[in-house]
Amino acid sequence: MKSSDELRHAIWQALAAVPAGKVVTYGQLAELAGLRGYARYVGSSLKQLPKDTTLPWFRVINAKGQISLPLGSDSYERQRQHLLNEGITVKHNRINLKAYRWQP
DNA sequence: GTTGTGACTACCA
DNA sequence: ATGGTAGCCACAA
């Protein structure tokens, strides 16, 4: 069995490999980390990241192609800005997964 | 041991 | 397209 530390580490490591200008879904990131079915755990792990982290947490969106944060919240706006800065179009809380999804 | 919760998903009406 | 639902898994009460 793996400790929760190992699980988070695996997730963060997979996250570090996501290139700028691309996005991945929670479920996808879980799989990249070798943890099929851990989509929800990915979310709770991202929440624990220090606010000054250099990891691209903002490149993670849900399977519907939307930002999974309360609309209008500070974190929501920060994520949206980061994505726009990387040339990712975000319209009405929608992102074109077909166009921006990262496929290793 | 049980119950409820969440930055999730896939399926189905 | 849209809303409900049932799985999902670790974690905190």
C-alpha cells in the first residue's frame, strides 16, 4: 500500500510534466500518476499545494472542460488568467478540450 | 465501524 | 444540451 504522501508526490510529479499551453483533466492526471480512479483525490491534493508553488496546478480542469472552482472566486480568476496567459481560450467557463488536452 | 464530504466521472433519462 | 445518479477514493468526524 502507498502512503498519502506517496500518492500526492506521484500526482505532483505527473503534474510537473504537463507542458505550457496544454491542459489535462483530473482523471487523466490521476492516470498519468499511475492512480486510475483517483480523480477526486487529485482535486484534494491540488488544494493542499502551497500558494506560492511553481507547479502548473492551473492546467488541470474537469472532464467537462471547465474550471472546477467556484465561479468568480479568487482562485477561479487566478486560474483563468494563467490559462489565458498561455494562449488557452476560456469562454463562459469553457475550454476546448479537443484542442488543448495534452496527450503524451 | 459508519457517515458525510469533495477543485471528479461516466451513464442515463 | 441538461440535470440526476451512482460509482469512485481518501479523509475527517
